[in-house]
Amino acid sequence: MTSLRSFLFNVLFAVSLVVTSLVCLPVLIVSRSRARRVTLAWCRQLIWLLRHVAGLKVDLRGTGHIQAGPAIYAAKHQSALETILLPLVLPQADIVVKRELVMVPVAGWFLASLGTVPIDRGAGGRALKAMLIRARASVARGRSIVIFPEGTRTAPGARRPYHPGIAALYGDLGLPVVPIALNTGLFWRRRGFTKRPGTAVVEFLAPIPAGLDRRAFMAELEDRIETASALLLPETR
């Protein structure tokens, strides 16, 4: 049954992407704000399909830690689920993404409409400077920043080094950082076909205030995210 439900979800996912792209492509040319509304509507549709077709629900916790003004949100990254969900939960945030993603025809253009801070990971220090310039512009418009410190999806229970981009944002922007723990990879694996039914947890943790030195901040951030994510691993209901 799980395989069948996963197959149906994947088919409907592909169909919805094609239909949305074909029907709404002119919106990208006419209005970026309308394109953003279309993209968010598509994300809501995918969350609905996950729940009612694949049987996968999301339990959002700690939403009281979402800041009223600009902040940096640093999330564990295990699956595509959080990339669909976080724009809905944090509509006033721009997401740090690989530059090549926003260059993908149509799908990348819709992604860009959500508000992104593209980073060219092959450009070294120049990429970091460009990211900070874009991030400052986002914050100046009253928007927050979402970043995945590990830089790529990581299997549940696994750890990767946290990239220096998050420390650069923290030191440059002078904003609190809200860590986000999750266990989405238990239900939607990085390259897996199957979407396991159950309830995935995405948990906003208490913010780390601005002003810590770089080493103390990085240690605190990694400890909070990894500890809280590990505590979520037994939750497979």
C-alpha cells in the first residue's frame, strides 16, 4: 500500500508541476508577486497531496519562536519536504540556495519568485561576499533569511560540517538565529521513491541572540540543531 500511495503521489507531483508551469508561465513575465502567490499555492497543494495521498502529515512545533521581524533561520536539511514547507511557514523569508537551482528553466524561475539568496558554491570567497550583499538587501526590505548550514540534504542520524556561510550571515547581519530541527528524512529520503506515511516533525528552537563570537555561535548552533534532531529520530508515528 505504501508503494502504491507513493507512486500516486509522485505521479501527481509531476503532473502538478507540468500543469502549473504551463498554465502559469506567463505570470512570471507579468508579475513577480503573482508568480510568488502561484508558487506558494503549488507548495500548499503538494503538502495536501502528501497528507491525503501519501499519508504523510507534518507536525509543526515551536512556532512561538518565529520572530516578528527579520531573523536568520538555520534548518537541518534531510529531504525535499522542508523546502516545500518552510516558504509557507516563513513567507517573509528569502532562502539561500545554490545558484544553479534558480537557473533551471521554469521550475527555477518559480523558485526565484519566492525570494532567494543565490550562492555560487564554486566561487569561494567571492560567493560569500555576494551572498552577504544579497542578504543585506533582503533584510533592508524587512525580510528574514533561511539557510541550511550543512549545504545539502543529510540522512537522519548523519552529520556534515556546518559551512561558514551561516557564521558570516550571523556576524554581518547582527540578527538572532532560530535553529530548526526536524526528522523529515525518516519519511522522505534524499533519493528515495517511497514516501513513508506518518507524521514528520519540524521544530523551531529557541533563538540564539546576536553578539556571540564566531566559535561560540557555531558550537551552540550545531549542538542545538543536532541534539534536537536526534531526539526526533524515534518519532516515526
